[in-house]
Amino acid sequence: MPPYADFHYFALLLYVVVVTVLLGLFGRANALWVVIASIAGLLLHLGTDTVTPYSDWQIPQIWAALGFFVYQGTLAATFLRFKSRPFFYAAIPLAILPLATAKFLPVFSPENSFGYAGISYVTFRALDVVFSIHDGVIKKLSLWQYFAFLFFFPTISSGPVDRYRRFGQDWARKRNRTEFLIDLDGAVQRVFRGFLYKFIISVLIEKYWVKPLSLGGNPLHVIGYMYSYSLYLFFDFAGYSAFAVGISYLFGVRTPENFNLPFLARNIREFWNRWHITLSFWFRDHVYMRFLLAAAKGKWFKGKHTASYLGLFLTFGLMGIWHGTQRHFIIYGFYHAALLGGYDWFARWNKQSKFWPDGPFWRVGNILLTFHAVCFGLLIFSGRLG
């Protein structure tokens, strides 16, 4: 059952919420309850769905998820035990293998599929553990903490993307009644924001703006669709994220926020610090920065900024492929890489030329230019352009 998609889901979720509130009031909503609730959430999300059958048999998604856990847990524990640079280079593709299979198998064999709902985001968490072991951040793995981290049910389907070390700090925190009530207040605020964004604003935008404009083919329809789809996507996804973060707070896990007024960003770099924050920061830390470090150590390029620009295309190209293997997702990734590279060049040039000065009027111009550039990118992302 897709999380936070309809009121039937919330009716079932209420059972878990009520028990959590009662336990929290007595200071008992601890790590053990997080594991139990995650198992219940996993059954709720995946228990009734099946992966597309191979020939005459089917794999329930719940078993695919548990198999994924055993596979990734074994890989992480083995890497922790026999940590070495060659093993690290082998562990990365091995950790990605289930997701790659789920992404590309239907491309080559349309009648078949593999995986389960949420495998993309869970893979990010599994990879974070591998990177953290390599960096020396993780010295030991707890089986139950690792399970709870991978399958923390409020965020299993579409994030936000947490980090093992940060999650572990909340996991180990024992809340008293006062601390629980503070978290409960944060949860209520975010859940009500989620209802406003996802079930009121985004629904109205989709019904009265996106759908009517999706039927027309002239340029004005396409332009109108571009702005309507951008706003719809924001409110729908930001609403989902508000639910995920709010329910996380209820369990004592302060999952990072995913959005921070992204359409008020004054440049494309700032936009990616405000939009899908946990995903963009994950790619920044684990792909872009590692590429820059490797290029600097290996002295791969003579140009001062070559590594940075190529790193942007690598990072956002991978981000595009992660969204899907269709052409428009890859173009979307390269589009943002080009925007970021172009902005970096312009910012350095403008620092000397003062062509675009600072000031209230110019800041408004920055916001408007960034907003239009972002909306065009989301039009590419939508696939409307073909």
C-alpha cells in the first residue's frame, strides 16, 4: 500500500500512532518499539503486493525486501570485517546491484521485474553504510539498528534520505515524557502541513491547472503546464516529506527536512540546498566530493575547474538515471549540471566585472530567473517535451 497516499492508509497507521503515543507518555517509545513498528510498517507497505512474475511464480515484495536486507547486511558486515580498498571498490557495485537489476531488467526484458517499493531509497541508506565504513565513521554494526535504519517505515518509500550515524544518535536516545511531548508537537505540526500540501493545495493544482493544460498542445498550454506541474510536484512531494518527517519525530527519529522554500532560491546552487535536500546532499557528499578528491589526488586534469564541471555532470547524470532510465530523466540531470556549471562560471566572472550587482531589486531578479530555470527543468523531468 503506497504510504501517505489516501485516508485508508492513515486509518491503518492510526493503530501504530496510538500505541506510540501511549508508550511515549510513559517514556517507553524506545528503540525496540521502532523495530517492531518498522516491521509492522513493512508488512503494511509491502505485504499485499507482488513483484511481476518470472514465468509462473511470484515473489511477494515483503520477501524481496527481507532478501535485500540479508544481502546488504552480509555485504556491510563482511566489508567491516575485511576492510580494504579493493573490497571497497567491489562493495559499491555489489550494493547497487539489486537496484540496477530493478531499474534495467524491465528495459531488456519488459515482461519481468525485480525489487519492491522503496528499493531506491533503501539502497541509498545501504550505500551510506558502506561509505561510512570506508571512512572509518562506522566501527561496528548492530543488526537491529541496521534493520531499523534501512526499513524505518515512515521514510521507506520516498525518503527523506537519512545517514546511519545521525540515525544512530536518535536510535540511542532515551526520551522521557517531556522530550516525547516536544517531539509530538513537532510531529503534529508537520503532519498538518502534510495534509495542507498534499491533500488540499496539490490536489487543487492538479485538478484545475495541471490536468486541463495537459490536454492542450499549443505553446501557451505547454508553458502553463510547466508552471502548474512544478508547483504541483513541490506541494505533493513536500507534503509527503512532511508526513514522513512528522511520523519520524513521533518515534524519536528526527529525520532531516527535505524542503526549505526552494522557489525562493536566488541561484541554482542555493536551489539544490533547498530542494530534495537529503538526496542532493547525499550525492554531493558521496559522489561529487569523492570525485573531486580523487581527481585532485590523481592529478587527472590540468584545468583548475575541469574536475568540478565534470563532477557535476557525473553527479547529476547519476541522479537522472536514478530517477529512471528514460531519456528525459537523463537530460534533466545534464540540464542541471549545465546550470550549475554555468552559474559557477558566471559567479566568478561577475565577482570581477560587477555586471550583476547586489541589492533588493537584483535579488528579486535572481529569484525570478532561478524559478523560471527550475520550472523548465521540471518540464523536462515531466516528459512532456517527448
